[in-house]
Amino acid sequence: MSSTEWLVTIGILGTVIILDLILAVVRRNKETTPREALSWTLFYVVAAIAFGYLLPQWAPAEYRKEFIAGWLTEYSLSVDNLFVFIILLSTLKIKKESQQLVLLLGIMIAIVLRVILIFLGVALVTRFTWVFFFFGAFLIFTAYKLVNEKENVEDDEAKLVTFLRKRGFSNFAIALIALGITDLIFALDSIPAILGLTTSSYVVITANIFALMGLRQLYFLLQGLMDRLIHLSRGLAFILAFIGVKMVLHAVHSLGVHVPEISLELSLGVIITTLTVTAITSLYATRNVDKPKA
């Protein structure tokens, strides 16, 4: 990718983020309605899909599939993260009118942290083949632990909140710090996952930014679905384990050993199918959650 293409892409995405920040500041004393949250969520989803579709106009054709697969993986992992955010902000009793500003500032911090980690990760996987073994094993281990991940993160957050409160931090400041640290923890899982699909810095960074940009609106949309997506963690665990195996096979193949490699098309199909099945089975299993007993 040329420097011009990088500058134009970052300029456009940066402008969208700045406009979103201005909107959050202007509307900081207004509660986000479900209809508004749905409209903005659809806008960001359509924007990501359109970006991926048009990507071959200025980048190699294979980047389209890599971007879609990477964005879906990062976005689905971000949805899982949002449930932790919902619990965190509820525990700190952050007013709904202030939540969108906290979320957006936290997301901006997360973007900066992820860009740093992405460049480090891409540099490693492009120079050292053995890193694929490490990342692959890490993803498989993460998949195994994912079922209990929320509880572990919540315990760590409780300790962090207590520590900061003793030092006079306000709930708003605590929420902002906790969101940044929590996302950094989750990034340690999500970045190796997308590096198992592509080693292009351009694709990895744009997929991450698109996955993070609409989280503020998605947060308010998912508040009512928190108790219904009960199979999400299992679905994400399967995706992480699948990508982990893909990375290990790629590393073995690069050593000259003839083993089957998992194509990007198969990876994309597995990700879409897993997310679809997870959503359908979760909603079906909890179809009577809100219905009053007869």
C-alpha cells in the first residue's frame, strides 16, 4: 500500500471518529434510544461491508476476503467485550446520559493501543515463522478458557475499581481507565486471531477500526440482549480454536512439512456459519425469557 492510500484511509476514518466524538459531546446529556442505536449500528455495518467490497479498487483483490473475515472476527469478539462493559458501567452507576461519552473516549484509547500492538504483531509474524506456533497455541488456550473469561475479567476490574477509588478517582475516570485496560486485555486475544487470517497491516488496522467505531451505538442496542446471547462465548471459542489450528498448520507447512492448509474462503465460511448458528440457537433457547409465566 502506498503512503497516499494510507493517508487517505486514515484521514477518512479519523474524520468519522472525530465527528462521532463531537456528536457524543453535543448529546452527552441525552439518552441514546434503541431506534437511534439501531440506525447507527446499521450505518457502521454497511460502511464496513462497502469498504471491504470496494477495497480491490485500490488494493490487491485478496484483501477483500481478508478484510471481511478479519472484520467479522474482530466485531464478534467486540460484541462479547461489550457485555463486560455493560456490567462495568452498571456497577459504577454511570448515568446513561454520560455512558456514550465514556464509551467513545474508551474506544479512542483502544484504537491507539491496538494500532501499536498490530504493528508489533505484524512485524513478528512476517519475520519469525515460529511466532505462528506461539499465537496458534495461545488462541487454542484462549478458546479453552473463554467460557470463564468474563468472570476472570470482572474480578480483575473489581480490584482495579477498589484501587482507584481509594486514590480519589471519580466514577467517570475509573470507567474510562477500566474500559481502556479491559480492551487491551481483549486485544491480546483478538489481534492474534486476525493475524491468523492476514498479515497485512492495512487490513488488520482497518478491520479493527471498523470493528471499534460503531461499538458506542452497539452498546446501547445490546443492553436488552445481554441475557439472550447465551451461546456467544462458545461460538467465539470455536472460532478462536479454528484460527489457532489454522496458524499452527501454516507454521508447520512453512517448515517444509506437507500438511493441509486452511484456505481463507473456508475460514470466512466457518466464521459466518458459526456466528449465524450461535445467534439463532441463543435466541431460540431464550425465546421465553421475557414472557410472563402462565
